[in-house]
Amino acid sequence: MRKSLLVGGLALVAAATAGAYLLHRPQGNGGGAITLFQWEDYTSAPFLADYQKAYPDKPQTAIFADEDEAFAKMRAGFKPDVMGPCYYEFPRWQEAGLIKPIDTSRLKNWSKISATLRTLPGIDAGDGRVWFVPHYWGNTSVTIRTDLAPEYAKSQSWDILFDPKYKGRVAVLDGVDDVIPFIGRMIGVDAYSMDEAGWQKIQAKLKQLMPQLRFVSSDDTALAQGLASGELVAAMSWRTTFAGLHKEGKPVAYLEPEGGMFTYVCGLVMHADMQNEDKALALIDSSLSDAAARYSIEDIGDEPANEAALKQVPDAVFENLRLSRDVDSFLKNGIFQRRLKDKEKLINAWTELRAGVAEAPK
């Protein structure tokens, strides 16, 4: 789902020798094309369609591989207009002065967003404004081959990642925001409030995990191909990985352990130094449109925040995703991914731990 590409004709140059990030975009009174900085899937035409009905210029698009990369590039001087971080990340951007509040009264699609998502802790900026507009959500769990590991299809346990029988045939995602809370959950440590003792327990469990892994990757395609071929028996993944394989008729299951799985919520924010607020708001609203929402669930496999649009989605789509139409109840049963404390420390430790583990095949 999340791949590192640059599209849309935007000239983005990383100067390797200095780590600088250079952007060339129209300057002046804000009349030029604005820029969307987003995960790859969410720069597709359906998210831009309503904007282009209102404005003749197509937004320029830039894609980030992960939010740490995006944060570094903006800190280095890149100034897009609208960005797409997840809920656990936007507070860091807020504290760095990179974003400004969004007036929800100017978003015609705001009221269509699930009430659970509209009231997420920390997004309210007062006076009808928010720092973060929920856009879509998904889950993090483990996708397994049911024919190769039928006992785990029955137990629904994430312990398959540590089962010696499947050594060298499992994979995990590469981001600390996914891996650290996930492993903590398995051993009863809340990664969002852990002390040093809790962190040591998670590190010890991660060390046990390393010899089990075939590879580490957040590339949906690599995970899906590994599972489809049987190279992988199980992979920590997003629901989109499972949905694609299930749609193809592969013998897979998406594990739902006791206590629920993780839920990530990604959204839209507005840069503090955006060039045209009217256009930025129109682009946010366009990404929330009914057509964009249907594309999110039918073509990508994530659930849109625009709950109203789901009434138009066929039952078969929900069946393939193994999701209920009762979105609010499902969201309340999940474990929301939140901001991790001392993230740089966790990144450094995780990088060292996985140093000897292969990356996914290209």
C-alpha cells in the first residue's frame, strides 16, 4: 500500500551530500497549483476529482514512504499545502509548527465523517477547528495461509510469529509505530505508556523474533507475493494485504485475537505556510468525497472516514474485507495506534535489532 515514489510532475530533489530537500513550485500570490504530500494510493484521481471541478489547475503530488521521511523533508524546508499523516504522527508535526488548524465549517463533507473519528482525542483546536481531519482507517494484524497453518486459523493467535515450526517463513512490518505496540500487546506491555522496564521486555521479545523472520517490509506487494507463493506462512500486515489475497481466492485469514487488533487512522492536515487556504480546504474536502470514499474501500481496501458513503458500497466489499457495516462499533473494539514516546530512541533500537534481517525482495 505504501511505496516510495514521486509522481505528478513535481520536481523534488534530495541532495544526498547534505541531506537537503529542495522544492520548486510556483511562488507569488498563491494562484498556482497547490501540493498534496501523501501516501501513494491516496494521490489517485478520485481524491482530486472534486477539487478539479472547482479549480482548473491539477494539484501537484509528492509521495512519502513513511512519516519520518515526510517530517524530515518538511523540517528541511519543503512546504506542501496538504499532507496525509496518520493520527499517531500529527502531534509531532503540530509541535514543530508545521501545521495550522482547519475550519470544519468550510468542509461540506465534515459531517459525513464517523462520530467516533470526529471526536478523536487531541484533534480539536477550538472554535470549530481541528488540527487533523480523519480520512480513512484500517487494521494491523497478521495474515496467515490457512492451508499451511490451520491451527492458527482456529486459535487466531499472533504467536505464529514466534512458532519454531515456521522459522524463516514469517514477516513483520518495518515501522516502529506498527511493530513496537504490536509486540508489546503480545506480552502485556502498553507501548504507549511503558516505562524503561516495559521497554526492556519489548526489546527482549524483539530479539527472540529476529531469527524467525524471512524479511521485514511495509510493502504490501512484497507481503502479498510472499504469502501467495507460500514463501511466507504468516505476515504482520494491514487489512489491505489480506483483502487483496482473499479477493484472488487465496486460502488466507486475517487474525482477530482476543482483545482486538490495532486500528490506524490516517487523515489530512494543512501546512502552516500553505500558499492558498481556499484551495487547500477544497483539496481536503475533495479527498473526503463520496466517490473518493468508495474508491478507498473498493479499490484500496481501507475504510473511509466518510461513513455516509458506505451506504452505497455493495455487501460483497464488506464480506471480502471481513468487516461489518457497523463502523462505529468496530472502531470502538479496536486498539487505536497512538503516539509513541521517545520515538527516536525506539527507531534507533529497532534499526540495530533488524540490521541482520533481509529486506523484502524487490
